Amino acid sequence: MAKITIITIKLEDWIEYLKSRVGIDLYVWGGNGEKIVNLLPKLCDMEKADHTDKQALQNIDRVLTLLNKRLLTGVDIFIICGEDCSGLGVKYLLVKKIIKSDMTANTLWKYITEDGHGKKIPLKEAKAGDYLFEGNDNKKWHIGYAISNKYAIECQNHDVGVVQTKISERGWKYAARPDWYSDQPTPPEPEKPVLKRELYFAKDENGKIIIRGEDVKQAQILLTDKGYNPGEVDGIFGNNTMIATKNFQHDNKLTEDGVIGKVTATMLGFKWEG
């Protein structure tokens, strides 16, 4: 029986490729990473494929405006490529023979989650190598690529091209983990900060906030990382930190009391030793 060769890629190489395109490549509808000098004569036809004439002309103007900005900062026109959100990843996957044909964000989602090339994961568990999606249960229309558990790289739109963004600050709703990375050790889970007391908003008789310290600062950092704004990260459990805690509790179906006790602390990412 012939041996089946399973094609894989190195996660480190994939991430380095993504990083190399940040601040360089442009968003071009239907592009798959072709050199922009070769795409310029076809821009009109590409944009008209899925836009009205007016929209196409507006998009072309946005592409050329960003191209001019790139050139004014010294970027060599011959290294600038054009792609849309899925094209950023598709080019690499085609070259590495992971896939055999062009794919949209929606078909990439199905390829990973339905066709046996990976699995769906909770968005909050996304880490380097995972694919992030905007859309709904029936269709995914935008895709980005996680390079860590906090940051992603995406070909965002005609105005900014390929950028690195913070996952918590974008509109991602879904995540998928492909199975085509080779011998990449699972990074050790970072050591969790320890919390030994409940944190909450309270004042003494003089109106001074009582709950302060490094553990409060760590709680504020964890809230911020999860997309909740506790105000200044100052180690003081003030009103803004209480509100951020309540919002976190609400979204995670916890008791909305603004107190970081055992359950809330554990879900935030603490190791509870109170």
C-alpha cells in the first residue's frame, strides 16, 4: 500500500509570513497575493466583479491612495502585493499545497470545521495559528489570523491593507483551529496570577477607596485583556473597575455583584487561593 504523505506547514514560518506583509500589502477585492504592479491594469475589472461602478471606482481610489502612502514611506513597489481578507492566507496555503484552489472566508471556515481539517473552538481560546471569523452561523464574510492569544493579522480593508490588530478590539465572533501545523509544541500555559482575597468597591469613613494593591492591578489587566475597561490600571478598585467587573459577570452569566470572588476570579484567569 502506498504511503500517504500528509502535507503540513510550520506555525513559526506561517506567522513570520503574516508579519512580513503588515504595512506592505494592499486590500484588493479577489486578490490572492499577486504583485500590485501586475494587478494595477486589472483593478477595475476585479472591483466591478462584486461592486457597482461607483463603489468600484471609490475602492480603486482607496487602493491607489494607500499605495501612494506606501511609496512615500519608502516601500518598494515590487514587494507590495494585493489580496482580500481570505487571499492573504490562501496564497500561502496554495504555495504550500495545503489547499488546491481559491477559497473565500466562508469556504475556509467550512474546509477547517466541516471537511475534517480542524475544528471549531471558542473565540476566547484562540491562540497563535487559529483562524478568526466575522459573520453569522450561516456565512462567514471576513477572516483574520491569530499570531498569539492577543493579536491577529488581517487584510482589513482598502484604507489600511494588512494590519496587526488586537483580537479583543475587533468584531470576531468565531474561531477555528486548523490541523496542518507540523511538530509545533504546545506552548506551556502561562502561570496564573494568584488571588487570595475578594476584590470589591468599598470606601472608608473618609471616602478613601479601601481595596488596593498589586492583585487589584492584575485584575484590571485581566479585565482589559478580555475587552472590559476598568479605567486606569492603578491597583485601586474604584467605580470603573467595579463596572467592568459587572459587565464581565453579565457576559459570562455570573452573579452581577461587582465582586471578584472565587468564581469570577477563576473565569478571569486567576488561581484562587482565598
